[in-house]
Amino acid sequence: MQDDYKPILFNTPKEYDFIRLYFLHDIHKGSELHDGKKFDAVKKLIVEDERAYCIVVGDTIENAIPNSKSDVFYQTLPPHEQKECGIKSEGFHVPTRR
């Protein structure tokens, strides 16, 4: 977990005079309100854009469990299947940069 007040610094390829920065949040895969078609369209846009960089802010899965804020009866995937739905499994490449 990153400190909210610590900047995240990284180097982009020198041949780019600009990049496109996308923020993904509140995806909630596993919720009945997750819009799979919209998520797939955004993912395609990012994956096909060579200048795209993506920051995943949080809430990628619903993962409702008993006594949590969410409702376990309105999930489309049980929690043990949702944990397999991370960003890497969605087709995003996670490069290591220094």
C-alpha cells in the first residue's frame, strides 16, 4: 500500500513527447452492477494504445463476505473466484520500471 502523500515517479520512454494516463477504479468485478462490456471496451482502448499508462486505484473486485458492507447474495462470482480476477489476469501487462 502506497502512502497517499508520497508521489509515484517513473520514467516514460524518451521517444514519447506525451503519454495518456488512465485511472481505473471501482471496477467491482463480481458485482451484479459490474458492466463487463464497458470494462472490456476501456481495457481494449488501453491495451491498444502504445502511449497508455494505467493506474489502478482500487476496488477491482466486489468480494462481499458475510457481515460486510456489500451483499453476498447479489454477486455474480463467489469471493474465491473473484480473487483470480486481478488486473494481470485481465490482460494488462505490468512492466517493471526503474
